[in-house]
Amino acid sequence: MIEGISQIGQLLLEGDDSSYIDLLIQPISLDKKEQYLVGIDFNTVSKLIDFKILKEIPRKTDDPEKEDTQQTDDEASKMSLWVGNASSNNPQLRLTSNQIAYLLSQSIPLLRDELPEDSKLRSQLDEIVKAFFFDLGEVFGDQKKFRYVLDITYPVISSDINFNELKMTKSPKEVVEDISDIVKKHIEKRLSVSSKQIALYTVMLNGQILAQSDDYKAFIEENLQPDFDAKSKGNCFICNKESPVSSNVTKLKFKYYIEDKINFSSDVQGDFNKNFSFCPLCYTKLQAGENFIQNKLKTNIGSFSAYLIPKFLFNLKMTSEQLSKFANFVLFSFNTARNFEGINKFYDRIREDYIEYDDIKNSFIFNVLFFKKNKAEMKILKLIKDIPPDRFTKLIETTNKVKEKMKDLLSESPMWNIDLAKIYYLTPVKKSGGDPTAYKELLELYSAIISGESIDYLVMIRQFTDLIRVYRFERFPIYNITKPNDVIWGMTSAVIQCNLLLLYLKELNLLRGGISMENTDLETLKIDDDMKEFITKIGYNEPQIALFLMGKLIGEIGWRQGGNEPILEKITYQGMDSKRLLRLTNEIFEKLKQYKALTPYNKNIFTACKMLLDKYINNWQLDDQENVFYILSGYSYRRQRAKPDTEEPEANESEETDEPSLF
């Protein structure tokens, strides 16, 4: 991964004449509404603070040609030298931020103290602090950085604030939070825009943007680089050249190792220089590469964020514009595997826009990095390494293959497209505060699918029955599954999708385990042709067919019961052994009689179900979870597939007397 990031940085450094800071400018991701760069203008002549819109950032376009790109705008970022905030544990020393609280408290006084005594910017910031900030007094520990806060009583933003009383009842951090809320409301009223639309705030003095000053640019450039002591020479981890090196990765945005834990150091001695040490040039390459990946190669699946990191196997030359187009191609390929919209659309787009990458597809591979962002910190959740570019195409083609296989048996709907996004909602993940917590199994599944590793069949079945229980017992608030308007319809849709996912995994030759046995001769079963075709294409074996037919009959009974379908209470969703299956078979037979559903059509289904059940019941090899899944599969088929012209004919009383035997 680190090599790929460095390669991107090198291409950027070679591709144009951009300065070091230019390569680290962070564009603004476009939104559905316009966004704004707002200046906080301290006027030392009038002793007033003015808030003004300096730049309107356009909204995201609905252009289909841009749907596979990250739509961004960098004009506001360049105008205000936006290079991101410092990591959350470090002092905030930037004059442009997306968090106004930083600029109303710590950024200006702390940056002032960091600058040289003869710096013009230092004297300007000192002027602002003395004229417009309130000193909360001596503060200790982690609250020290909040000592100074914007005095909103002069010039008047709010006359209801008494700082002397406030600092007696609240911590400095809480005071800053309160002041920030008041100022944001004032800006909203003053500029008639929502604070949610303000992408960036930047500090101004007497109408001038201070981030544009030479002093500030020099400081930022120095601040973004670690110290390279000429005495600490070593071999760079990337280029292997002997040079002054640094193992300080706190200036990097990706986490390569944990520097504050001694057991991650070389020989567990606290020396990180032998882990990852970089020369100044390679450090710059990493920073430029990270910034490009963050802004051009970021995607998501459900609530998981991911970076797509290419690694070039041979030396390639690209301008920054060509590299951006290559990034669009990478995103397009992955995002089509994530959200399938049609195989023809995929191939047409490749031919029209990205055909040149077909010639170099053996020249690069990908890494997929799943991560979670907490403020400025990044936690790595899963890294999937060394994926050939053809793999995404293979996934897209497999989605289409499953779709084509089942198109005459299911309704024409995108809900039956098994892609990476659909899989997210077929794998229950517990969440807390909206974020996934127990995500390991789902990311392992993605890793196996993307990298081509085998997947345990029984693990999938257990995930499917977990999903069934989420729907059946309505456990939606603690899982990544949204409650549908019709819970039974949602459950049956999900179960059919789970069957299609098993077919998807079989087509990819990834499924490991399960009972292997010959499929039955379906011609001997008196069931309708559509059902035979569904069973054949999904690939059920005989015990699975028996359970599927049992579920189909439960669906027939439930259809006649209506409402919450009490027959569903007869299923033990935690698992059913062979004894429970026999009892359920008897109950189904009695309910068919009770609801006058023992028609010739249903008699044939029951007879086929009973025949297959009797054949295997004394040596039943499906486990308790499989039994639940395949019963619910038949029930879901009945719910999802039934059409008026395929309904069985109603039976008369004389027809119902010819009952199949239970023994």
C-alpha cells in the first residue's frame, strides 16, 4: 500500500510545476446545495468584526458523465490555503478551518506564539488577540489551549454573555463551544445562509486574507514536514537511499504504525527509526499521494468508507490530468461492482472513456483500504491487497450472469442485482450511534469476494438466519438494516436475495463446504415448471428441496390466513432439528385441511415434500440453521413469485378427500 501511495506522489511531483503546498491543498467535496467560504474579518480601525462570503462553491451536478468521479472544487481551498486541520491531539495552528471553534479560540493565539518574534504575521495576530479576544485566565492541562476566546460582547454579537460568570461555571472548552454556537447563529442571520452550507472559514485582517501571506505559507510548509536531522541518517524505507530520515508519521494522514505504543517499535525498544523511516523527498511523495487518494479515490459501501489505492508494477508516466482520469476509471470500475446498473452501460462507458486502460491493465493492481474517520484520526478497519483490475470486471459480469439466469423467474427490478452494496444489507452488522461496531465478518466477506478467497457456506447460512431474525423480531434499531413499511415483504425479499447471493458466490467458485449430493430428477415431482426452474437454477439438493416445498406450503396457508400469518409462529427461528421438522410437517398438513387449501396443486407439493423428507430424515445432514433458511426460502418464493395466472385452481370438497398419507 505504502509503495502505491508513494508512486502517486511521484507522478504528481513529476507531472506539473505545482509547489509543495499546492500538492497538499484539499478541495471541497461538492454537495447538493451551494457551499461557501466565509471570511472572519477583524477590522482594527473600526474595532468591528465582519463576516463576509468570499467565495460561492457550486453545487454538485447531476451529469451522468460525472457520476463515477468525486466532484470537487479547489478554488476556495487555494484562496484560503486550506490544507486540513491538524490531527485532533495536536494544536490547531491553521488560519483556515471547517471548524469555526478553532478560529474563535486556539488557532490565532497559538499560531502567534509559534511564529518568530520579527514576523509581520505574528504582530498582526497579536493585534487581533489583544483587540478582540477575552482571556479566561491561567488554564492548565489539556484545557490550556482554550485560554483565549473571541469576545463577543465587544464588538457586540451578544450582550447576554458575562465571561466572568461563565468561566466560574464552565470549563474553558465548554465556554468555547457556547461562544461558537452563538457566532454561528449570528453568521446565519447576517449572511442568510445555513451554517451547514459553510464549507470553510478563514481569518482576515482589515479586508486581507491572512492565509495568503508569505509568513503563513512558510509556516505551513515547515509545519507540515517533520524534522530531518542531518545527524539521524539512515536508509529510506521507500527509496533505500542513505539520507537524513524521519520516522515521525504524525504529519501523515494514513496510519502506517502506532507510534505511541512501544510494542510496535523495532525490537520493542521504543525506537521507530527501523520501522518506517523516510527521506524528505519520499515523505513529500507520501503526503502528496495521500492527499490525492483522499480527494480522488475515496468511495464507500453502506456506512463503510474506503480508499482505492493503485500500485503500478511498471514505470508509467502520467500528467496530473491523466492521473485524475485514471482515478475516475478506478472509481467507475469499483462503483459499478458496488451498484450494478447494467452490463451494456458498463462496457459502453469503458469503450467511450476508458479504453486506453485496457492496454495497461497488467501494469497495475489495487489495494482497497476500509477505514473509519474520527475527527482527524483514521482507524484502519481492513486492507485488501493486490487486486488485479480484471477482478472488478469479473464481479460486474457475475452480477449480470445471476441477473440473466433469474430474469424470467423474478420481477424485473434492481433489487435482484447482487452487487457489493446489496451484500451490505444482507449481512447484519450491529451498530452503535449509527456506526457499525461488529463489522469483522462483513469486511471478511468483502475481502474474500474481492480477492477471490473461499467462503464458508455454513458461515453464510448463519448470517442469513441472523438476518431473518432481524426482520422477524424487528431488531432494526441495533443493526444496519432499515425497517421496511411491510416487514414480511422485506424479509421475503431479503431471503430471495440471500439465495441469489449463494448463486453469485457459486458462480465465482468461492463457496466452501455444504453437503454435496446429486440433484433429484425434478421430472418425477409434480410441481409447476417455474418452481422446477427456480430450484434447478439456484442449485438445491434433495433435502433442501424438501424444505423449500415445506416453506412453499406455509406460504399457501399464510396467504389464506392473512394478517400476520399465524402459521409463521410454527417456525422456530433459532433453529429446527429433524424432530421439529416432522412436527411442522404434520402441522402444515392439518392447516392445509383447516383452510381448505388441500387442492390438487398443493397435494402434489406436499407429496413431493414428504417423499423427499422420508428419504433423508433418518440420516438428516442439514443443520438446524440450514433448515430454517430453506423453509423460509420456499415461503419467500411463494410470497415473491405468486401471480394471478399461476395460482392453483380452487378445489371442491370431493377433491380434498383424496389426502396424501403422512405415514
